[in-house]
Amino acid sequence: MPLNLVPIGSSHTIQKICGTEAQRHHLEALGFLPGETINVLSRFNGYYVVTVKGSKIGLSDAFAKLIIVSFS
């Protein structure tokens, strides 16, 4: 399921990163890698605040849709 559809406060495992090569590279450079745990902290005006690999990161809705996570 895409990250933009998961409930706030939930924790999931990243399964796949979609998008163009440049988009995938950008997300992977930020630490969004398959197998990593991602926590969704909040959502506001189309932006998400998540934690991955111990870092708090803000994502646009467009990037959140590219991150496919498992049900936890």
C-alpha cells in the first residue's frame, strides 16, 4: 500500500520505492530503502512527517505515493 494511505501513528516496513530513477535515487539517499521501518508521525496540508533510520523527514504527498509499505 502507498505510504499516503496508511494511518497516522502507524509503523510499516518499506517494500518498494517507485517513480523515476531520479525520484528513487533522491528517496534512497534520504534513507528510504526496502526493509527499513518507517513511522508516520503526522500529515498536514498534503505533507507528511515521518521517521526513517532515526531521522525525522518531511515528504510531499507526491513522494509519499511512491513509497510502498507492508501492512504491520
